[in-house]
Amino acid sequence: MKNPTCGGPEQPLTVGQVARRSGLPVSTLHFYEARGLIHSQRNAGNQRRYRREVLRRVAIIKVAQRLGIPLAEIGAALSSLPDGQTPCAQDWQRLSAKWQQDLNERIEKLVRLRDQLTGCIGCGCLSTELCPLRNPADTLACRGPGAHLLEND
């Protein structure tokens, strides 16, 4: 027996159906739409209706967010996909290859930070001679806020 809440293959989905299928709150879907990550059409009653391909896009967004990819980058990646089509395996391979490279760079930075962290506790400095954050007389202020020496290793 056909599930009446699913509709047919071409039947657009309500925001509630997308929320149930994706496991996200309606407010998150509205947020994604406001950011241009997903799109809906309005019916005659001015209610949102989503094409079924939005479910794949939401899945991509969720995976990318779990990887720590900023929404702006996710949006740029999604804008490179054909509009109105379900993202396919080739689309995912292209996106994931770029994100994998970014993740590898972040992992390398985190490993360096982890390895340097044992001699540092923020900066109530335990070792002013060995500390990678050492900044006598605030000479690094011209570079802006943050720990610049850690980034250059």
C-alpha cells in the first residue's frame, strides 16, 4: 500500500515531509533556504514545495557540516551543481575530492598544534624561550589578532 505522506515520484514535498525525511527541524530547512543552499517553489496557497532532489542536497549539506566545512563553502559547492537535478555520484566525487584536500590541510595543522601544545597552556606561558606563541613587546600586533607563529610552522 502506498504511503500517503510520500506522494508520487514527481509530487513535490512539503517542508514537513522534507524535515521528516532528512531528520532536520523545519527551522533548519528555512535557514538553508535563506542562505541559498536549497530552493523551494510556492504553491497557490503560498506554501513551500520542494523537488525531491532537495533531499540529496540536504544530505550533502549535513555530511559537509559534520566535516566542519563552512556553510559559505558548502553553498559555493552546491551552486556548481546543475540546478533542479539530483546530485549524482560524479558530482559527489568532485565535491568530496576538494573537501578531502581541505580536510587533509586542516588535519596537518591540528597535528602540528597538538604536537606543540605540550609546552603551552594558552599563554600563561610556561616557557618563554620555547613557546611558539612568544611575542615579546607585542611585535606581532601588526599582523592582526591570533597566534601567527603557529600558522607559519
